Amino acid sequence: MALMITDDCINCDVCEPECPNEAISQGPEIYQIDPLRCTECVGHYDTPQCREVCPVDCIPNNPDYQESRGQLQSKYENLMRK
């Protein structure tokens, strides 16, 4: 499933450059994750890199985007074709 950034975000700027799919961008107030680009780093890494570097642990699963590992892999493959 795609990830999301909560209001606990402190805008520390460490997650955005870690995202291999360029799914993270600065929103109006905090960073945000584009669920159509987020693969939880499937295809790139074993764990979501944004979670690895986040100092406040504000990146949970997005309940609106329930995806299996297979679906995340397919999304990754589609993103790499573009």
C-alpha cells in the first residue's frame, strides 16, 4: 500500500531526496506522498527509505490505498517503463 505523511511532519527535508520514485514533494504545509508513485520502495529497496530517515516517525500506511506486494511491484514496473 502507498504511504502517507501525517501532520506530525516537521519539514526536515530528509525524506524527499530518498524517494527513488520521486513520490514525495513539498505540500502547502508539510511534505506529501503521491500514492500513484509510491511503491514503498518495492523494486528499489527492501524497506521504505522515507521511513528509514524520518526522525519523527510520521509516515504510516495510507489506508485509502490498500495494495499487495505484487501490486506494488507492478506499479514499480509501470513507473520504470515511463
